[in-house]
Amino acid sequence: MTLVRMDELLKRAAAKHIGCGAFNVGNMEMVMGAVKAAEEMKCPIILQIAERRLKHSPLELMGPMMVQAAIESSADIAVHFDHGISISNIRKALELGFTSVMFDGSGLPLAENIEKTKAISLIAAEFGACLEGELGVVGGNEGEDVMIKTEYTNPADALEYSRAAGIDALAVAIGNAHGHYICEPELKFDVLREIDEIVDVPLVLHGGSGMNAQQFQEAIQNGIRKVNIATASFQELTRNVSSYVKSNSAPTYFGLNEAMVEGVYHNVKRHIEIFNM
Ligand SMILES: [Zn+2]
């Protein structure tokens, strides 16, 4: 049980018709909470950090911690760089030992997305790592002011991209959104099914926070193998810390540390249970 490649975990999930949870982390306590849940559930997970979070959680500090946590864990864990945009940061993650990276070229025209993704697939291959690509526009926001409107992944484009871009996993847009859902998400499972029928690589669902168990299970039944959870962990950590502070007349760092770990642990555990049903 150790640090593994992401495609290995997605292959195992496919064989069992389940989803593999990919949990975003931003500090040591989040890493500890996620790993604790994986170990207790005896279930592999993906630990990941997104490029846009590096301002608060520097890659050169987080990366070695995530990799070491995976190496020392009794669970199998892949370490993934989420929503990579710059080649320099993607390369840095690979140099730190991440077993998987994402290149998010979803805002580019298809031909340019293919070309750039292909170039990054060669870099990832040099390091023996996997690559996730994205097509379509996942809506919502992650703390920024702008709301992005969903553009559904076109199945024909998904086929072309997955064949030409050298990817090991494909993130799709089927009505899923990053951050908080303002209203109930309307997921197009028919689009997902169509993509899954023609595309050979495992599919990834971003923006899982706020979806209910039934929606997760329907997504998994229709081909999703990697499910990203970020906002829900950040929220549960914050809620747990806030109730710890409110219920303690003299809060301490050590109490805060435990509240953070526990908040993430509960959220990760709950999602692993749903993805394994
Ligand atoms: Zn995402």
C-alpha cells in the first residue's frame, strides 16, 4: 500500500463499477483527514491540489507532504495536480513525485487543446505519470466573483480529443459545477452515457460538492470513475473549526488542528461510502 498511479485506481474502480474519490487538500490537516478516512475504509483515494489554490497552499510545501503521506499510508493513494494551467507548475508537480497531473485546456479551441494536451502528455510520460484532460465547460465558481456557465461536452469532440491528446482520464461537463450549487444541479446523464459509450478512457466528474448520493451513483453507473470533491471538504473543515471555537472558552491550536482533521475526515468518509455503493 503506497503511492500509486491514478490510472491504476481508476482501472480498479471500473472493474468494481464504483467511483474513486479525488479529494482536494490545502494544508496538513486536510491531508491527515483524507488519509485517515481512506485507511479506515480500506479504500484507495486520490489526493489532489489545484493550481489556483497555490497562493494559499504553496506547491513546494504541499507537494512533498502529499507524496510522503501517500508513501507511508496503509491505503493506496495517487497524488494528482488538479486544473494545471501552466506548464511550469505541472512540471514542478511531476518533479515533486505526483503520479498524475491535469492539464485544463477546456477554454481553448479543440485543436489547440489537443495540441497542448498532447505536448504535456509527453512530459507526464517522462515522469511515468498519468494525465487528465478536460473538454466542455464546468460551470460555477470556486470563490471568485464570476459565475461560469456550463457548456456540455460534445461527444464527438470527446472521441477526437481522447484519441489524439494522449490522456488517461477525461473530465466532462454534464451540468456539473464548481463551488456551491445555487440551485439543484441538472445533470445530463444521457450526454454522459453517450460519451462513455464511445470514449475509451475513464471519465472524471468535477464539481461534486453539493450533489446528492443518488446523483453520484447515477453518474458512476453511467461511466464516471473519478469524482472530485473540494468545496465540501473546505466547508466541513470550516464548520467544524467554527463550532469548536464557539463551544470552547479557550481554544488552542491543538484543538483547532483536531477540528480540521476531523471535519475533512468525516466529509471524505461520507463520500467514499457513497462512491463505493
Ligand atoms: Zn474542477
